[in-house]
Amino acid sequence: MTATYFERFYPRDMDGVVAYVAPNDVVNNEDSAYDRFFTKVGTKECRDRLDAVQREALVRRGPLEKKYAAYAADNGYTFTTVGSLDKAFEAVVLDYVWGFWQYSLLSDCDTIPADAATATDDEIWTSVDTISGFSFYTDQGLAPYTPYYYQAGTQLGAPTIHFPYIEKKYLRYGYQPPRDFVPRAIPMRFQPQAMRDVDSWVRHHADHMLFVYGENDPWGAERFAVGKGAKDSYVFTAPGLNHGANVAGLSADQKALATARILAWVGVPATTTAQARPLAPYDATLDRQDVRREPTLRP
């Protein structure tokens, strides 16, 4: 995302851009692409399992919120920003399905309770906590992400999805907007032209840009596209992958093309990839990737 925005405003500063899983919410109030995504992603069996656990967590709101209150008290968590433990609870539960597809693979469906109705409260709690994280919508969990939610609520936009398999009586707030996750003392006003400008620029002026999305990543439901005015730019999808999709996960032909174009952009002969030699000595401390679980509403 950041590289794409930088390229739009400083288009001659970089040899090329490889943008991984960058969402593109051009019209903030039109999010039907996400709803369509969740009716097709993975398999019906997996979707049904996830939907059932999510619904069951709301059905059991009473006992699970008691558990949540004890958990919050034990850890010193508070809920001033989101407004209440009840709102935080529903936000965590409604992130559950999204969070699974963002971070997990289809093969991980076996870890989801097969029969939510007969699962214990602890099993439902553990599944939701493992995927969504009950600590996130606390004041302490939200604080590091205030800048992101501020930008989402003023420029980037944020997805709103619906839950047709959950009866309305179990939903009190629905998918909450970024405004609910930023302290009220901070004013916010949405600027709808911001992403329209970036989207239009990419479509008509992209040059040496490669966008890579994961087939099963919800953030790819609204993605960047390159039009006739774009030059040497591409949009690829890594089959079966999530928010961790990258060039290595592309199909063989797309991987070969992407690799060749990246080498060309940086001036490395494309006859063999073996000719792409590092320009600095190898440093093992820089070649270690931390595995981090980000909150589901943050790309």
C-alpha cells in the first residue's frame, strides 16, 4: 500500500514497485465485493464451519462475555475507545471469519470445531481468540494502531461486510467503522477523493508496477487494476494463498514473468536468475522475518 501511494506522488524515485496484497477501496460505501468474496472463498464445508462458530459465539454472548470480563480484569484491559466490553466482544467475533481467511489456509479448516452447536464454551472461546484475539479491541490493543484506523477513517476507507447467516437478534452493532477505534478526542473527516485519485493514477499511469494478491485473502476482494495507459505493469493472484502471498507463491509462468520483469527494472540481466547478485554482504540478522499477527481490519 505504502509503496503504491509513494509511487503515485513520487513516480520517478523508484525503479519499480512490487505491491503485496494491497487493498484498493475506491468507493468507501460500496463494499459488495467483500460479501461476494465470502460466498465463494475456500469450500462450502469450511465456510459453513466458520460461519457456525461465529454465530454460536454470539448466541452464547452471555457466558462468553463473563469469561471476557474476567479475562480483561486479569490483564488490566479497558474499553474506553470502543465504548464497552459488549462492543469489543462483538467486534472480535465479527472479525473471526475474515481473520481466518486472512491468516490461514484452506488446510487449516480442520482446526475449526466441526459442530459449533455441541462445542463447549471453552472451545468456542479458544477458536475465536486464536483467530481474532480478544485482546485486540481493548484500549491497550488498539493504541498502537490509532494511526492506521485514523487513516482508514479519513482517506483509505474500510470494508463493511454483512452476515446473512446470523439472525438480526444476535447482532447489536454490526461491522464497526474506523471511527469506533480511534479516541473521540481525535477529530476525523473522510476524504473520498484520496483513493479515487490513487486508483485513477494507477490505472492510467502505472509504470513498472507489480501487484500480487492471495486468492483466499479478503483484502484482495477490492484490488488495484492497470488499464491501457499503464506501462509494463501487472496484477497477479497467488493460487490458494492468503495475506502472505508473494511472488514465490505465483503459478510457474507468472512467477517467471514477475521475476524477469523485476530483474529488468533493476538492471540485472535476465538470462538467468543466478546473475542477480546481492549488492551488499549477506547479513543473517536482516534475513529473518518475524511472524506477526496483525488485527484483521488492518491490511
